[in-house]
Amino acid sequence: MKDRHPTLKEFQPGRGYKKADWDAVDSPELTDEELARMRPAREVLPPEFFRSLDAMRRPQAKKTKVK
């Protein structure tokens, strides 16, 4: 499957940011220690966060399957 949003390795103009912005960002790869410390979002974020996500969903559509 082709990656829809490949990670850019070099600056490309016309993408909504300037070269200075590109140069200012430092996003190193995560270390093994950082990966080991990660926890699922449900363990870290408050329940209100997930309730608000559910509230943002649109109402379920009526059954639209045509036989």
C-alpha cells in the first residue's frame, strides 16, 4: 500500500510553511526508552476527552443498504 503522506526528507516550497520553519523543527526518532514508557491514551487522558470525541461524531445514518 502506498503511503498517502510520505515523510519529507528535504524542504519543498509551497506547502504552507517557510524554509525557516522547516529548519527550526527538530524531530528526532523516539528512543527505545521513550517507546517503552508510552501508555495507551485511555490510561493517560481523562474520560471527558473521550466523551467529547464521541459527542463530535455525526449521528448514525439510517440503514441505507439497497437490496
